[in-house]
Amino acid sequence: MINKYETIFIINPEYTEEDTQSLIEKIKNIIETSGELENVDEWGKRKLAYPIDDHNDGYYVLIEFGAKSSLPQELERIYRITDGIIKYIIIKKDN
């Protein structure tokens, strides 16, 4: 069964534009391999509500996707080990 999810992740603001786009493509490819990418919305650089790892800004990206329940666990594991992602969340949406 396919569930609907959305994930928001924040990329280190010190990354170059090329590095940021490369990281976004990496996450998109992971989702497309095991699920169905629906929408990618780059919010751009914004001020954080509170400092994270001495950063006051971050590059926000929202991705909506459909997948089996195993993909969010794998995606979370990848977020944790990927340099450059300073914060993330994955939410299951109501179908």
C-alpha cells in the first residue's frame, strides 16, 4: 500500500548553490528509486526559529511523495548520516 508523506529538510546555509542543488538531487533520487515523487518546493534561505549548530539561517526544501512505509525510515537514516542537513522532519499525510 502506498502512503502519502511530506518531508522538510534544512540544508547548511554555508553550502554553495551547487552543493545545495546536488544534495537536493540526491534526496530526490532516493525517493524516486523507492517511491513516487509528487512535488518539490524549494523555499530557499530563511531565518531559523532558533540557532542550530551555530547557524541562524538555513535552506529549506519541502518534498511531497508517495511510498511504502519502509521508505521514511530509510530516508531518516540517510538524513542523519548526510553532512549538510542540519534538521529534518517526515510526516505521514492523511490519504
